[in-house]
Amino acid sequence: MKKNVLLAWLILGMVSLQGAGDLRIFSVPNADGKINAKVIEKELETNGFVISANTEMNGPFVKQFGKSDFTQFNLLTAFHKGLSGALVTAHPDAGIFIPMGFGIYQRNSDNTFYVSVLTAEAMKKIAGFDAPEFALIEKEVLATLKKVLPGAKITMSETSLPAQGALLTRYVRPSDASSWAADKESMEMTIEEGLKPAGFVLSNFTDYNFILNEGVTPSSFDFYDTYSICKLKVIYTVAKTRPEAAVFAPCTLMVYKKKDSNEIVMGFPGVYNWMSSAHVTDPEGKAALLQAQKDFEEVLQGATE
């Protein structure tokens, strides 16, 4: 009898683990529209987060595509100032989450307001390593959203699909103490010049090394920059079926060089995260994502040559 009970609990535990998705989704009634991205932004700032951008997308949707399926659709990006420094100092590639995304949306004819965020486990999976700060940052995110959205229903997304490509796209360019400043300038120019022809928009830039140098210990990097980059067609197309995927937009591109290293590193979360974590399976959405991955890789390849 005890063995049967134990087996039942093990099976339930396995089902629970398998059923845990990569996104946590908050939903709350909002018929009067009083809850919006500004409310979320204000509470995040109060709780130690730095807001990188809070971009309203309905205007661009209507301007470029003639309509929007949403009364609200915002791309909010932020990072926790107190926790992110220790995370990036120990694990430089964690910069792909500085800033991290919050998907904020409410559909037309729907009285429910939604916010989607990545789980700590998803961040570990995407980055390719574990770090205690992921759980600590998640704790602060959840505390903030529970406070600003009291009574919200919290659900997990569906179990992630198998990834069809690398979750972290990474490039390296050799560089040393005598050349890194010129290399950095050349790379930045190549990236910025390559974005617009490929349909990308640079929505925000963060000199994160400046923030690291505000700490007690000087930064271990010669430089650390992050770019928030988005492609309107991708966001609009994917949002038709999976608006919660907005947690991946804009995409954060990290570019850094450690003082004790002879290379410059660039990296960003690949579009395969959208398809895996947010279950983007419709042909139109997948085609837009894969084209964006190809275009972005070409821009970065040009910057490493």
C-alpha cells in the first residue's frame, strides 16, 4: 500500500514538473481600462527595477498594418539594479536579460488584462547556466506583480516545445587591450547601419558598464553594452496567436569585453525561444521569426568580420 501511495506521488510530481511552462501569466479583470503598462512601470521602479523602455505598440501596429487586435499592447523592459550586477559579474552572458521583457496586453472585446514574464527556470535554460540571482530576480518580479495586480489569476504557459535551434546565439571577435576601443566603435557602427535595412528598430541602448562602475567594486569589463532590438512585423504577426510571446520582445543584444579577455562577445536569445516557450507554431509566425533570426545573424556576422 505504501509503495502504491509513493508511486502515485512520484507520478504526480513528474506530471507537475512536465506541465510547468516557461512563462508565468498574470490575468486580472480590467473592463474600465484603469490598469495599464504605466501602473506596472511605476510599481517596478518602486521595487528596485530600472525601466529601460515602455513602448506602446498599438500606434505602430495601426500605422504599418492598418489595425490592431488589442486595446493595450506594450513592450516593457527592465532590470533589477541591485541583483543584476552580481549576476552579470559572475556570468557575463546573463546580459541577455538586462533588460528582461514583460509582455503587457489586453485584446479587443476582452475585459482581461495580462502580463507575461519568464520563469527563473526558463532564464537558466536560455542562458545555459544556473545562478542564484535568477530565482531572486524572479522573486522580486512576482512580488511586484502580485502587489500591483491584487487578486490576479496566475497561470503557467503550456509545457515548452522542443527547441529547433540554439536558444542563445553567440558570436566572438578577437580583440586585445590595444585594439578593443577601435573594434568596439567599428562593431557598433556596423550593427547600427545593418539594423534598419533589415527592418529592425533599436528601441533602447544601455551602457551597463556605467552602472556596474557605480558599485563598490570597479567593473571587471572594459565595456558592457546592451541593445533592445525589435522587428515590428514579427511582433504583430506572432501577437495574433501568442501575445504572451511579447516577453521576448524587444530582443536584448549584449556586447561586452572582460578586462582579462582577448575577445569581444555578442549574444542574444534566438527566436527559437519564441517557438519553444511561447508555442509559436502557426506557419506565418514561424516564417517571420526565422527570417528575423537569419537577418539578425547576418548583421552580427558582418560585425565580427
